[in-house]
Amino acid sequence: MRFAEMTIKKMTQLRNFARMKPSPAPKAWKRRLGTSVSGMFRVKCFYTTPRDEVTWMKVWHRNLWVANRDPTLRDAQCNAQYGRRCTTEESMLHLATCHVIKKFFWDRVRRIMWRLGLEQSRNTSFVIAGKIQGRKYVGEESAGMMFLAWRCLYAEVVKARLEDKRLDLENAYRRTIQMTISRLKAQGVKWYRWYSKTRYIQLQKKETVPQKVQETNTDDDHGDCGVHDK
């Protein structure tokens, strides 16, 4: 880059880049999971909002506020209950490995993903980082459902903690399905509005929806989506 091409913005970016350090989160997760998950930061989705993605990204960076990180709590045990309450301390890893949460939430999420033909895996590294196997991670369609699943699960975890109630995993699963449908419908409406605004601008140059999003199916006429599947 020539000196004449340097701008304040580019100089600021170069200075910030020199100060940046790699995140320690992948190494910390590797110690806990026994496998590398450094590719998790490349996982993305086209139909979720930034707010939907915050919770799972905080898990990636090991920055999610859970019970074992709050020194003011006397009881940091998990609020999941099946007969008897889970007696394990609530942590980020525990939210993915708790036998109650796995049975009544993550297994159901994986089951509906399998029925829809989406990529999924039974490994803990899939729930934590979206890793399928080897260097393969979930695609954009599967990632969207996992982003929403983490958001809905964490919302119920916080609610149960504040209200001192049992963790409502049924509601977390139901909200995951509802939000997935609503986000896909919103994505379809966005492209419909774009096409409606542009198709009469230049009649000799007909605008069409980009090829890479033409195969995105936002119809809701596929019958039961498995909300009540147990």
C-alpha cells in the first residue's frame, strides 16, 4: 500500500489489528471437549438476527453468564428436573451435557433437524460449537436453528433462576420451533418485497432473486413440524 493511499480509517484498522490477540476460548474448549473447535467462528446463518446469535456466540467465547460464574449465588445447581432436581453445578458445558436437558431439549432439537434433512450430530462438540466431524461444521440452515435453540434455552434458564422455578424445557423447545418458522417467513417476505420494488424499474432488464437464495424454502405447508414430538 502506498503512502498516498493511506487513510485515517485504514491506519486505525492496522493499529487495532496489531494489538489484537487470538481468543483463548478454542483452547479452553479443546481441553473440555477433547477435540479442536477452532472452526466454530466461521459458522453463520442467513435468516437469524444478530440478537438471535448472541447467546451461542457467547458460549463460543466462554462469556455466557451462568450460575457457577455468579459469586453471589448460594445455590448454583442446575434447575432442570426430572423426578428429582439435577444436582450438578450449572455451567456452559453442563447446559449441553445435562442428562435432563439433553433428553427433553437437545435430543428433540436434533430429532427435528434430522427429520428436516439438516446437518446434526449427537456429539457434545456439535451443541457447543456446531462441529459435525473432523473439520466439518454445520451449514447456514442448521446453524440458524442452533442459534435459536441456544437463545430459547438460555432465556428459560435465566427465567427459572430469577423466579426460582423448574426449568421449562417444553417451552424452550416450542419457542425454538416458533422462532425458526417466523425467521424463515420473514426472510421470504424480505425477498418478496425486494422483487416487488425492482421488477418494474427496468422492463428490459428483469430483476430476479439471486440464485443462491432461490432454493430457500420458506413455505409452511409441510404439515407437522414436530412441535409435539416426544
